[in-house]
Amino acid sequence: MAMMIQIEDVWRSYDEGRIEVLKGVGLEVRDGETLALVGSSGCGKSTLLNVVAGLEVPQRGKVKVAGQTVNDEASRRELLRHQLGFVFQLHHLITGLTLEENLLVPAVAVGLSRKEARGRVRELAAATGLERRLDRRVRELSGGERQRGALCRALMNRPRLLLADEPTGALDERNREAVFELLMGLVADRGLTLMMATHDPQLAGRCQRMVRMRDGRVEP
Ligand SMILES: Nc1ncnc2c1ncn2[C@@H]1O[C@H](COP(=O)(O)OP(=O)(O)OP(=O)(O)O)[C@@H](O)[C@H]1O
């Protein structure tokens, strides 16, 4: 069975080792699997996702995504641009730009033609009910719309892996359900691998596998 993520004995600390967050994490996620990462606040879920995404560098250990070792700037850049999409708890869109402009940013970064990029924008906007919001500035969108926009942006470069850090954590219940349904629907349609940190047991239960973090490690 092909592995999408391979994490081996990963250690990450802050403040010159005084704050130890990841203490020898090992985890494998299969291609096409949906996995929920749960555990109490501060146990290191976000840090682990950031390490997988190459946004943070571990002091020790190995991370492979789609068989490629993530160990230098070039591999991290390649990973972020082509292999994975990331949805954060807060949308992280540029609020002064329109939604469409935001979605074009990752496409421009990989040199997609304007025509192709606009085609993808329309396709994702249709899939998330945002067709009539594309010309709006992000600061004029609702919380649920922003989060749906963030999901679109994460999928613009057609990654095979989606990482999500409390993707519905900042939303009210109605929006939470709607955004989650969209996310899971897009993951299923496209056969994506999903690794998602969540505090919501209901959302976690909708993933194929649930993994608990405790004291800087993943429970067996
Ligand atoms: N840049 C940093 N400098 C110092 N400490 C940090 C830094 N980033 C994270 N930490 C600490 O690492 C620990 C784990 O943080 P992390 O955000 O990974 O936890 P989490 O499980 O995602 O928590 P939550 O569920 O509340 O989002 C926390 O105690 C946090 O304060």
C-alpha cells in the first residue's frame, strides 16, 4: 500500500529546547486515507501539521511526503507548491484582494496559464457555491464564505494531500457543518489524502482513522 505521509521519530522544541513539543512522533498515512488528529489543547497537533507541510523544520527525525524526503528549502517549496494544500483555522486569505485574486496567487506561483488558472477558479467556486462571490473583496465575505474560499485556495494547484488545522474551528455550528461537508465531499471526489487536526469528536468520527496525540507523541 502506497504511503502519502511517513513521519519517523520527529522531534521539535522551542526556546532552545526548553519547550519540547514533539518528542519522537512516528506516523504513517496511506495514500487516499482520511485521518483525524485529536488530543488536548497544546499537545502539538498544529506543530505536527506544520512539520508535515514543511512550514516548520524538526530538529530531529524524517518526514516523507509522496515518497519524497522533505529536508531542505527546495523540497519544502516543491511540497507547498505542488503536493499539498493547507487549510488553517483562520482563512489566511488576503483581505484587501478579491476572492478570485486570492485564488490566482498559488496558480501564478507555479506558472499556470491565466486561462487554466481561471478555469480552475470557476470550477472550485462552483463546487463550493462561491461563483457570485469571486469579485468581492475577502473582507466583505462572511466567515463561512471565507473558509470555503480558503478551501478553494488550498485545492487550486490540485494537490493529492490536504492538511487541515481546525478548518471549521472559527465557525458557528451551521457553517461548521456546511464547510465540513464540502471539505469531505471534495476529498472523496478527488481521492485526496486528508490529515486534519480537530477538537470536534463528530468531525473526527467522519474520518477513516483517528489518531490521538499525548505528551508529544502519537498513541499507538
Ligand atoms: N513558536 C513557538 N514558540 C514557543 N512555543 C510554541 C511555539 N509554537 C507552539 N508552541 C507551543 O507548543 C505547544 C504545542 O502547540 P500546538 O499549537 O502544536 O498545539 P495544538 O495541539 O495544535 O493546540 P490547539 O489544539 O490548542 O490548537 C504549545 O504549548 C505551544 O505553546
